Amino acid sequence: MKFPGSVLVSLALFIAETVAALRLSGAYGAAGDRMWQALTLLFALLPCALVQLSLVFIHRDVSRDKPLVLLLHLLQLGPLVRCVQALYIYVHAGRVEEPYVSITKKKQMPKDGYSEEVEKEVGQAEGKLCTHRSAFSRASVIQAFLGSAPQLTLQLYICVLQQDITAARSIFMVLSLLSIVYGALRCNILAIKIKYDDYNVKVKPAAYLCIFLWRSFEIATRVIVLVLFSSVLQIWILLVVLVNLFVFFFYPWILFCQSKSPFPENLEKALSRVGTTIALCLLTLLYAGINMFCWSAVQLELNDPDLINKSQNWYRLTVYYMLRFIENAFLLLMWYIYRTDTYLYVCAPLLVLQLLLGYCMAIFFMLVFYQFCHPCKKLFSSSVSEDLLSCCKILCFFCKSPKSSKLVDKADLKSTANTDEAWNSSKTTDSQNGNPHQSVSSNA
């Protein structure tokens, strides 16, 4: 049985970030910055409440009548209690014989074109521990993109406005960045395990390193770009944020309406139709929050029973990174044009180049991960480089098609003009030579 290390990491980041947020908000209150204090508290307490809600929902505490556990969740102590339970299960595993076990069948990664199916006995303790890991993974994603990402953007914005980076603020920003990167990493691992549920997936350290570097460059550059743009165009940043949120929030619902599928009723038996709608709205909000800062490895599909699209859509991945790169470049261009005296001692062209190269580095590590380090790369029908090149060729073809049609029209006009000119010249020659057919036609 694996040690629940991911549970401890999630709890450590959750507690450290919450304590740092409360301390920093107290410092803002002492300095008289009421607005910064309120926003810091909001971005700290809102994800805490959502984390408690997700843990209660996954463990089904409401239907099991656990008043003490529910009270601890109301006191924001749910993650601590869950971590203690997971450690207790791990320590006492194997000491008592399981009354019954379940048998799972998983396929091994194919070797020489063959995939062997292996049966494994899973006891109650291991099943409960797996539930705890899954719950903390989802809680880490919620904490990262609905709390840490807005928090990091806010604190960096305050640093730019005040032109001062305090020790408490810098520590808090580092913790927030680590929480976001860890949440994105857990999101990648969850996506892999959901898409390849029939296989025994083993993620190697090289894969973790590639995902960490990929997400670090992507998220850091995205946050810096948003902060730079908002520091010179405060009103327009609201438009950028709202457009991103609305597009990614309503996109799954639009696809669901186009599919004309029935409303998903199997999300949770204890939930009513209204409760299911609220849960799906929170899920799409989380999906929009993830795509605001980085690529969501999990593609939401409401008409699927698992609510997840298990197919690997390279075309959508290519379009996302191309549009995101163009958006970042445009926001940096606007910052470069409207930058104020605050950036007097900053080499603006060098900063723009560094941020664009940082985003390109994120794309590079993403390609390295999918090409060499993906745990299920043997199941891909073709290599990632070939698929991405084909996607780029398709996009280039659509971009060049209007130009090619114009060239064809010009060529047709030119050939028509040449034909008319040749016909006129032949008529002139016939008239000079006294062609009888030409005379007859003229007499007529």
C-alpha cells in the first residue's frame, strides 16, 4: 500500500497558505489598507469553503449522518481531520484481516504490441485510502485555481503599485505559486488516470519534473502578463477576465445543448435536480478558472456519463496555445504602449521578450512530456509531434485558403484577357487577308 504523501503535501500547502493569508490580511488592516485586506480574506476563505464542500461531497458525509465530521468541516478543519484519518488507515492496514476484498483488473502497458491483464485484490483499507487521495487531489485543484491563482495575481499587483516587496508578501506569493503548480500537476495526473482507467498507470519522476516545469513557466508568465496589463489599463482587465471566464464557462453548456442529450441525473443520487445543476455550475466554474491561467488537461463534457472527454484532442490543444500566445503578446503590446513612469527603470523590450520566451519554454516542456515522458505514450496512435504538425498544417491551410482563391480568380481573369486578346488579333489578321467568312459575316 502506497504512503499517502500527496495527502500530506496538499494539507501542508493548504495550512501554510491559509495562515500566510490571514497574517498578511492582518498586516493590511494594521496599515489601513481595507480594500487589500478584504480582497485577501475573500480569496483565502472562499476556496476554503469550497474545499470543505468538495470533501463532504466526495465522502458523502451528509448521507452517512456524521454530525461531528460536519461540525469540523464548518470550523474549516475538514482537511486536517481527513489527513489524520488517512494516516490512521495507512498505519493500521494489514493488522486486521479484511472481511472481504474486491478484485480489480488492470491492463499493463503494451510490450511488443501485447497488453497483459493483471488481477489485483483491493481491501477496504486500500479503497478508503484511494478515496482520500482522490478527494485531496480534487481539493488541491480547487484551492489552486479558485484561491491561489487570484491571490497571487492580487499580491503581485499590490507589489507593482506600491513598488515594494515585503518578506511576508514574497513568502505568500511563493506559497501561492507552489499551490497553483501543484494543483495543475494533480489535474494532469487525474486526467491521465481518468482517460486510461483500464490500464495500470505508473508516473515516473521525469514526468513529474516535466509537468512541474511546464506548469511553472506557463502559470508564472500568465500571471505576470495579467498584472502588467492591469497596472496600466485597470478597466480593460475586467473585460479580459470576464471574456475568458464566460467563454470557458459557457462552452461546455453550449456543446451540451447542441448534443440534445438528457440532463445528467447520475451525478449523485442524494442530490435533487437543483442540487445537480448547482454542482455542475461549480464544476464548470472550476473548469473556467483553470483555463484562465493554463491549459486544462481535463476536458469537460456534460453529455458524457463520467462528465469527462476521454479522447485526446490535439487540435483543441493546438488552438488553445496559439490563441493564448497571441493574447499574451497583445496584452504585452498594450502594456508597452501605455506603460507609465512606474516602469521607468525597467527595460521594457527585454521584459516582453523574456515573458514570450517563458511561455515558449512552457510549450517546449509540454511537448517533451507528451513526446517522451507520458506514462501512456505507447497507447498513442501516432507521435505528438506528427499530430501537432498536422494540426498546424490544417490551420495554415484555412488561413491561406482566401489568398489562394484570390490568386485563382486573378489567374482566371488573366487567362480570359489573353483569350480575348488572341481572338481580337485573329480577327484583325483575317480582315487584312480578305477572309471570305469575315466578309460574309460583315455583309450579313
